[in-house]
Amino acid sequence: MKPNLLVWLLASSLVLPLEAHAQVAGAQPLGVSVEESAAIVAGWSVRKSVMDKPVFNEKGERVGVIHDIIVAPDRSVSFAIIAANQFLGVSHHDVAIPIEQLDFNNGKLVLAGATKDAIKALPAFQYAKVPTTPKPRSDYDEHR
């Protein structure tokens, strides 16, 4: 009896995954393509390379710390939120800097022409009060 049960379990384990992975017509497959995989390998991690990292000017002076990255609805990275003044990790003055103004130089994030005083003089960034959850991607024309 036990050998028959073992054969039945093995046979059913081969059949069940096939049913669970059936594709539905018109459904978007999960995962990434070969081209996307190549782009991922060539890219870098925002969490490891950018978030909570200091920002320097071209003279090597520390002018702030990156606290957030803003991604626009069109999926483009648009702004870095830089804390111009912080104490014990608590930000007192966040500003939005266009991502195009930042550069990597010798492993450091550089904001050319910046000083602590110049960043503190910029208007403080305030997160929008979102009354509901963000809109689904299907609500945007470029995702239809």
C-alpha cells in the first residue's frame, strides 16, 4: 500500500504545478525580459548607493544627505529629496533637487555649486497629502 501511495504522490506532484502555472490570454507575465535583465545588471541600487548618503559639492564639502527619491507617474526618477540640516538623523529642512543636477564623482554624490547655506535658502519640500492610495497604472494613458 505504501509504495502505491508514494507513486501516486510523485505523479500528482508532477501534474499539479502544471495547472498552477497556466497562462491566461492577455495577462501580463511577471518577471523581466533578457533586455531588462541586462539593464538591471548594468544599473545600481538606489538603496545601497543613494539613500541616506551624503551629498558633497565639487570642493568636497558636505552639503546634505539624500533622504528620498521621487518617481513621477511616468516612472521617471525626477527629484532627490536632500536634507540640508539634520540632527541625530532627524531632518529639519528637506529640499527637492532635480536628479539631473546630481552626479557621481569618485564614488561620491556631487551637487556642483552647492553650499549648505544655498540649500538651506531653498524652499522646504513638503510631501503632498495623499487622501487616497495612488492611482493604478492602468489609469495613465501610457499604460493602456
